[in-house]
Amino acid sequence: MKRMLVVLTAALLTSAFVAAPAHADDVATRQLVAGPDVAKQVAWFWLADGAANLKNATPYAVQTEVHGERASIPVVPDGKPGLTAPALGPTEPKGKTPTTTGKVFFVDADGQPYWCTGTALQSLYRNLVATAGHCVFRSNGTTVANWVFVPDYADGATPWGLYVGKQASTHYEFYTYTDYSRDFAFVNVFSGVVSSSGVLTDAGRLVDNVGGQGFAWNQPVPSTIDVFGYPAGPNPDGRRPYTGQDLEWSTGPTSTMTLSDLPMNQPIGVESPFTGEGALGSSWLYRYGSDNRAGYLNGVTISVADTDGDDRYDTGISPYFDGQVSVVYRAAAAVWTGSIA
């Protein structure tokens, strides 16, 4: 695969590169804020004025469409398959969609607020969020600013609090070369906060509040998979079937893919009507059970495709989750964050 070397530059308050000590060759980590005091400023940026910036954010429109077709090429795992069990979430409110999925909000280089989809994962300190890599790391080597996660987001509400990102991890090859086969990110968040009478109050740890999905790697491509996200953009024909205000659920068959305009090793596709804007970072949950709203994260949407040429998106695209993804996940899952309130 042809790769382009990018120069690493500072993005938000720090330019420190931190390598995970156990897997320094594979894991690249960036600090998103300098400490709890700065994290409070980030929280107020989103919560001030009745959460105006949350409500005014628009869906991220970077790399939302690729061209390709379904293939029958088998995936080649790089090791033994593995699973990390989920942590079950609350029994209320009742429903079939997970409270673990929500929106990640951030400010891009143009100074405007945007959002993608993210998912809470089980981890040692119960503080981990997964999303698409380019919803955290820009292709020029910088990171987005003011990154936060709002689980179970709907219509401007923060039912379980707002969680400020402290540290983001991805694979070295995405961080350095923008290798889309590694287009994923794991973000450690501080404990949640809510605003009450102009004061930030601690809302507790993310997974303690909403649960955390498990994690799966080196699995055979499943026959079907469940996708959860917040699609909002138009189809190629201009129609907008989604608003992006509520969590959407799609279930479809999966396959390997061949892409003509996005260099990737082993891209995976799922039959899904989600449009690209807003759905970037959507969770692909393997063995999802609507009774306990839990499964295993086995992919994230990095783009969508119209494979049959009818001007409507029909396929979501994800990197194959192999052992290299699990290396980054395990490193990020052992990072402590703490509280800011």
C-alpha cells in the first residue's frame, strides 16, 4: 500500500507524543487536554448557554463516501481470535438500542463544532470510547479540539452526562501514514459532568453509568452484524432519510470489499442504509442481544458506499479488526483518567 508520511504537529494545548510502553511499535497516543482545569473549560464550551454548541454542531463530512463492491475474498487473521466481555448497562430506560452509543463532539480546524458517533467500551477504568480514527486524528497529523462524548444522546439532551476526552490512541500506521486499514481510535474520557446552576457536578465513570460493549478481534466475518449510529447526511440523490437527532439501528449481511478510491487492506462492508455524515464512527456490534443491549465491538464505520448505482447508500465500510487493533485497545483500556469536578 502506498503511504504518505505526514509531519506531526501540535493540535490542542500539547504536542507531546506518548508511546504505550508495552507496544511502542504499534500504539500512538496523543493527549487531548493538558489536565483537569483545561478539561473543565472544554466541558463549559459545550454546556454553556443551554448546551448551545452541542445543539448547533453539524455532522462531520470528511471521507463520507467511497466507491467499491462486495467481494468474496476471505479475510486473513493475524493471530488467534479473541473476545473481551461487555459490562452490562442500566435496565432503565427500557429499550432495544444500547445506552453505550452516543455522539462525539469536537471542533475542527475551521473553528466549527462537529459530531460523529462513538461507543462506550469495557475497560479497566471504565472510561473508554471507540470511534473512527479520523473523528479524532486529522490526516495532517494534528488532532481535533474540545473532544467530548455524550452517550445516549437525543435531541440536545445529555441524559448520562458529558465526558471530556483526555487521551486518544490509534495505530501508529494511521497516526503517521493515514493508513485507512487502521482508521479507528480509542479515547479515554474523564468522569462525566453535568451542569447545575452554573456548577459542574461529577456524574461518575462512563461505563458505570451506561455499560460498556465488549471487544472482538480476529473473528471470521460474521454473516450479519448490528450497526448503531446517528446518520444525518443526504443520499447521492439528495434525499435525507435521517435527522441525526436520534440513535438509528441497522442490521445487515457482511462481506469483504474491494474499494477503488480508498487504499485499505481487508475492508469489510455491511449492508446498511446509513448515510455517511453523522454515521462516521458507528458501532458494529457482533453477537448483539437486544435483551441486555450488549455485544462485542467488531468494527466502526469509516465511510459508506452506493454499490448498486441507485444514488442511495447501501453499504457501510469498516477496517477488519485484527490483532493489531486489539493491541491498541488493550493499551488504551489500561489508562486511568479520574474526575474533573
